[in-house]
Amino acid sequence: MWIDEAANELYVADGYGNHRVIVFDTETGAFKRMWGAYGKPPRDDGPPKYDPAAPISTSFANPVHCVRIAHDGLVYVCDRINDRYQVFHKDGTFVREVRERPETLGNGSVWSMNFYPPKEQTYLLIADGENNEVRIVRRDTDTIVGHFGHSGRNAGDFHWVHVMAVDSHGNVYTGEVDTAKRIQRFKPS
């Protein structure tokens, strides 16, 4: 979930079972709008099984795993199993999509994301729980410029990095699921 305080709106990645983004009024809880992949009406019957050689799915897969709003008003949505994120305007108008490691099978490559550094938001940090890394992507070009972490159980390693947050000091917090069940903090350097 992500709150747009100026608009009094709550954005929800409704993706375990459904395949959409839903927006609610934060004061009343009233439904305001929703959309699926490419800003189209959501299809909750689900897309076919992911195949990296097949044409790109016109629907979100299960789960639609995160939604984040940048300072410039763009809405970023994690389409985990389809190995991509899509970017929208707040009204649900589609802007672009970026595929991230589309050869990834299993649970997909875009699990969570956040902006970095917190004030400038020059970069998008993408938590990839299947490949066990966090990628650093320039927001203006959608180019991968670095990454950290790899599969393992030691400090700095990941096993299904599932969620991510960035605090006002630039510390990055990651949460892992399955048998890792831990939170790690990464300090900027």
C-alpha cells in the first residue's frame, strides 16, 4: 500500500488472487478507481502461465506485489511473475513498462521497490526475491547501474528478499520470507 497524502488517497497493490491496483479515499475508505496492466480494466481470471518466449502478457500476473508513488507523481507497480514493472499516472494512464531479467522463472524478478536517495529519488531499488539481489536502476533511463546481495544465508546475502523500505537517512531495509525470516539494514556509503 502507498498513501498519497496530498490527494487523501490510498493505493493498494491488490495482487494475491486479484490482478489490479485499487485506489481508495483515505478518510472514508470509499472506492475511487482501479486499473489493470497497461491501464486497462483488470482481468481477475488470471493470465496464462509465464513463458519468457511468449508475447508479453496484457494482464498483471499474480501477485501484483507492490505499488509506489514517486515525488513526480508517477505510480510504479511491481508485476512480479511477469518480470516487469509498469509506470502510470495517478489516474491509471499507462506510461511505460520495464522488463527486469525476463528469463527469470519461478516467482519472478520484481518483488518490491523503493526510491533512492529518499529526497532526490534518482534511482529505483528493485528487490528480486527469486534471483536474491537488489538492483539499482536509474529512473530517468530505466538502466541498471548496479546491484547488491546474492543468494545465501550470511549477512548481506538474501533468501527470498520480499519487501524493502528506505528511511530519511538513506538506510535500506530488506525483509526476507520463507526460511530466512529476517530484516537487514544496509547503510549508505
